[in-house]
Amino acid sequence: MSRVIPLLFIVLLIGSGCETLDQDTRQITGFFGRIGDTARGRTPRAAAIKMEDQYFPDERREGINELVAKDFGKRPPYTKRYEQIAGSDDDWLVRATAIRALNRARDREATPVFIKALDDKNEQVRLEACKALVHMPDPNAEPALVKIIENPDESRDVRIAAAEAVQHYHSLEVARALTNTLA
């Protein structure tokens, strides 16, 4: 195996020229990286099993992150499962991770999940929902975002993210909420 790799590079240099060497090198590196991932048990199946672990929230969170890092993990059926997790998981960090995964996937169908998460009892979940609504605005989110901005008991980070999210809404209610925070 150790002799094959240098020979492969020599063949690439002679056969394809230096201009395509970077592309060929990336393909070879990706191939051997996938083999290594498979050997270490980092397969999509293993990540999906981790995401469904009923006993360990950290496993669920890691599984979601491993899946959304891949292109296929940013499309259905994975995004549908992230939506379900964001709305029902007992662990706040897993809910926040699922919302972040939906944001990374830019899943516009998940905006009702983001809006519902604006009322979550955990600050981090609300923060991730606000961040997602910055990238995927929904007119139905405006009242909940204004409520967050006007709430002096809300954390500063969540209020700032909500203020950033309302940039898409040009209404008198939004303008009042933003000017009242300046006073």
C-alpha cells in the first residue's frame, strides 16, 4: 500500500500534467479519507444511529452534526428528522443543534419550527432560531421577534439576533420596537 500512493502521484504527473494535479490530489485524498472514515466507523449509517440514541444527548448532537456536514444531510429525509428533533427532544442542546442544522441546510420549510422555537424556555434554542430567521425570513415571525426585542428580561445576545432578523420586515411595529431599544 505504501508503494501504491507514490506511484499513483507519478502516473498523475506524467498522464495529466501539473495543472490538474491539485484536482487529482484532492480526489485521491478524498477517496482515502472516506476509506479512513469507514475504517473508524464514521459512516452515514453510524451518524444516523448516533442521532437516534435514546440515552445519550451528546450522541444525538454529534450524529446531527456529522450528518449535516455532508451534502446529503442537508436534504430530506434528514431535514425532516431535524425538524422533529428540534420540536420534541428533551435536551436543550440537541434542540439547538437541530435548529442550527436546519439553518445550515437553509431549509425554508422549517421556518414554522424556528418561529415555535422563539418561545422555547432555553436561551440557546431561542438564539439559534433567531439566527436561522436572519437567513430565512418569514412574515409570521415578525410578532415573536418584536416581542423578544421588547423584552428587557431576554438575554442581550438573543435580543441582538432578533433585531438582526427583523431587518427583513419594514413595518411600523418593527420600527417602534427598534427605536424603543435605543432610548
